[in-house]
Amino acid sequence: MGSVILYKEGEIILKTLIIYSSSHGTTEKAAQILSEQLQGEVELINLKKLSNPKLTNYDSVIIGSSIYAGSTKSRVKQFLKQNQAELLSKGLGLFLCCMFEGDKAVSQFEATYSKELRDHSRAKGLFGGEFLISKMNFLERQIVKKVAGVTSDVSQLNLNEIRLFAEKFNQAVTP
């Protein structure tokens, strides 16, 4: 498949699509921060609003997911399954927002994204996460309190990891 390359005053403008799904806004926030650090034209799509966006008009695609109640968002799983072949023809980046660190975060990343997608990806990121108690319903608050001992909003979103991801992705897709 060919790339979509726009020209602006002698410059090549790459088009990147960031696709994400977010329960309480953390992955959306990470996607927005990331979009501001990427070169070229960047569009964001929340899978809650558009479940199967067309990838044809983009040179690169970045997929972001959160871990919610111990697993990946079903919207992301479905999108990846339906679009894996096309994703493998694009510049690809993958990120995950979760509260775990180290080996547990890596395990969740590997459970979210297939080996084929991980191997093809130009940039991979573990961006940390948040417990936004103020945005959770009663049951969610009780579960987070019991499992994580958290009773108020906690943010461990790693802005440095987002910056490093953007740098690596920008280097990989620069023509």
C-alpha cells in the first residue's frame, strides 16, 4: 500500500492517526499530549466515538489503550483484530496506560498487542496511569480501594516516557 504524503511549501507532511480508548480520560490525555509532540499532521480518534476508523489516508498509526479492571479495552482488542494486516503496512506505534510498572506492565503490554504488531512497531511506550476516583462510579471506587488501597485521585502519568516515545517515533517516520 502506498503512503499518503502531502506537500506544504516544499515540505513533506506525514499524516499520523492516534487511535485510543479510554475509560476515565487518562489514555485520552496521554494521546493528546503525545499528539502535540509529533511531527506532521496528527488526528486523534476515540474508539468510543468511531469504532472502526479508516486507515487508508494515514502514513502512520499509533494505538493507545488502558488497562481497565485488569484487561485491555474490548474496543481496542476488536480494532486490532479487524485491522492487523493494514496496521502492518503502516508506520506503527503502540502505547499502554496502566498503573503497574516493570515486568507486570510489560506483561500487560504483551497481552494487549500481538508479537507481530510489537515487532513491527517503531515506538513502544508504557506511559503510566491514573486512578481518577472522582470519575469512577461507586462499584469502581470500591474495587480500586480494595485492590489498590486508593481513595483519592492518583496520577502516575509519565510525561518523560511520552516525550521519549514521540522522539523515537518522529525519528522513525522522518522521510
